[in-house]
Amino acid sequence: MNTHFSFQGFDTVDLAKKYGTPLYVVSEDLIREKCRAVHESFLDLYPNTEAVYASKAFLTKAMCKIIESEGLGLDVVSGGELFIAKEADFPMGKVIFHGNNKSLEELEMAIDYGVGRIVVDFEEEVNLIEYLAKAKEKRVNCLFRITPAIEGKTHKYIMTGQKDSKFGIPLELDSLKALVESTLKSPWITLLGFHFHIGSQLFENHIYDGAIQTIGRLAKELKMDQGMELQELNVGGGFGIQYRGDEKTKSISFFTELIMESVTKVFGGFELPVPKIIIEPGRWIVGEAGITLYTIGAIKKIPGIRTYASIDGGFPDNPRPALYGAKYDALIANKVLEEKVDVATIAGKCCESGDILIWDLEVPTLDSGDILAVKNTGAYNYSMASHYNKIPKPGVLLLSAKEANIIVKRENYRDLIQNEEMPGHLK
Ligand SMILES: *Cc1c(COP(=O)(O)O)cnc(C)c1O
């Protein structure tokens, strides 16, 4: 019997040996399964819908290719993300460009590339887009991001829809109406509709109701006052997945059914046509498709207090536990059949007491050299990695049906100084 943890048919202990640790491992099949569920439970079920993958969760050129081949669009939030999409030849018409402080250069890049939509996050941004679009004689499709004043039940660092937020245009009816009115007159901007994003790692589906109601009411007012036809409503992402101690991951239909029901009811109630509905899942697509492999080194037993097992990574490759107390589940990949007789706290190798990856994990008897496999690290791990303590970033291995391919090389020490320059007087 195999005593090793197998992920998508690959022996993870072998992977650790062959590619070294720490190592991000991502399954192409699991990503595609999620994309297909989005088709089956949402896109194929309701006419006039669209799904875009929120690329900030995990973005590489190979990921762009997978998303493109699954027929989803891409949501980007910076010039860097946009550049990677372009380098992967992602169809620009299917790109949505977000950001609460897009620079003039980033906006220019988005317009030059011909992105499908730019999501306006603050009033003056309309003027910037207008100015650039006019100069380039290119019409630009926009959505307005509205702060719906809804609080998602999630950590406050990943809550975005509350009134006191750095994101979106506040729902002050008079100023919003004036902005819509002037935008509708612009020969260079097509205002297609609105966007909101309540937050991330949500498990409630009714949370979208209030925001949809708010937008419906707004659409009615704008229709009556300005004759605006709302063509699109982008309801953002935020669909949660199961980490340690969380509820089980919900199906996409758990969210989309209620969203569609709510949209139909609200817009029907206001006697308005139902706009195109766009969703932007990030974590839900890729979170469960990834694991991270580490090697356990120092094991410190403090009698009567705690056992610390230190790994060869931590905060630099996964800052989420330190950032907002995110909880992960893990197992000892080379000892899956052994009884869990101990409890250990998994510590990262950074010089920060807060660099604890997992508190009080049940484990078999640990030995230095054991391989730790942390589950559900596909989202917001690689994309949030840093060089703190000058630890090179791990590589990313993509597991496909029959083969494994490195899609991001492990960094080496040279990579750490590649952008450094020495002033003459210090040479
Ligand atoms: C982060 C973000 C998403 C995706 O959030 P997930 O929780 O990963 O689904 C979608 N839309 C916008 C605007 C975002 O900022």
C-alpha cells in the first residue's frame, strides 16, 4: 500500500525529491473542473451571462492559456497583470481592468491593448479615461464600481463592499447621477453598467441580495431620469472555499442560483430588462487546485508547552496566516497511513514570531526530513509571495493529465540581486 500522499495521481514525496521544496503544485485538471462547473451551473444555464477569472488569485502565462481555453474572461487589477495576459496572447476583449488607483500609464496601456472593459473606481477616473480615449480616438467600454454599503461576513482585510471602503464610487445618489449623466454624453466612453464586489471568502449567498436591490433601484432612477439602459451588472467574486475549520466548499450554483433569482426578481419588480450578469470568481477556481510542499527541518519540543516543527518556507510563500489569520490544513506526505499521535505547530523560517503557518496540527511522530503538504494553497499564495529574508521564491509545478511541467522556475540567489546596482563610490 502506498504510504505517500498522492495528489492528482502524482506521488508528492517523489515530486518533492525531484523538484525540491518549497514547491507550489497546481493541478490543471482541477482548475478545468471548476471552469466547467461554471459553464454547467451558470453560463449554460442562463442566457446573457459571462464569467471572468480574477487573475490576482494566481496568474502565470500558462494559467492564462488554461482560462482562455475554458472560455472564461480575465479580471486584472494592474499593469503587471495586464502585461502577463498580453504576453500570453489572451483575447483582450475578454479582459476587465479593475483597480482603485490605476495610473495614467496603466489606463493608457489598457486602452492601447483594447481591453473589453475598464471598471471606473472613482469619479475623476472618468476624466482620465475620456482624455486618453479622445487622444487615441478609441471608444472605451466602462463599468462603474459602486460601493453597495454591504458588509460581507469575512475578515475585514478582505471585506470590500462596506460603506467605509477604499474601493468604488460611494452610493451618493446625486453625485452618482451627475456622473452618469456626463458619462452618457461622452463620445468616447460607453457606460455599460455597474460593478460591485462585496468581499472575499464568502459563504453566504443572500449577501448579494442587498447589493442587487441597491443597483436595481439605482438602475430604475437612472432609467427614469436619464433614459439609461443598464446593459451589464458585474456582481464580483468572493465565493469561499474550505480551509481548515471552514464550512465545506459550496457549489458555484449555491451562489449563482440565488444571484440570478434575486436579479430576476429585483429587475422584474422595477419593470426593467435583466442586464447581462457577470461573475468574477478567483479563489473558487484555483484555491483547491493547489498544494504546497515543504520539508520539515528543526523540531523543537518545549516540554508542557508546544512542539514547533519548522519548514523551509512560510511567510514569504504564504503570507495569509500572518496577514489575516488564515487557517490551512496539512498532512505529512510521507506518512499518510501513520496514526496522528502528536500535535505540532508548523513554523515558517522567517525572523518574525508571526511566521506560523499552522497552529496545533495533528501529526504522526515527526522526523526532520518529513514532507509537509499544505492543502488548498492554489489562490493568493504564489501571487502574494515576497522576498522577505531574501528567500528565493519557490517554483510552480503544473500537473496535467499525464505529465508535470515547471511553469515558473524556482528562483536562485542571483535572481535576488538582478535589479541591484552599485553606485560608483561604493564599488
Ligand atoms: C479579488 C476580487 C475578485 C475575486 O475574489 P475571490 O474571493 O478570489 O473570488 C473579484 N473581483 C474583484 C473586483 C476583486 O477585487
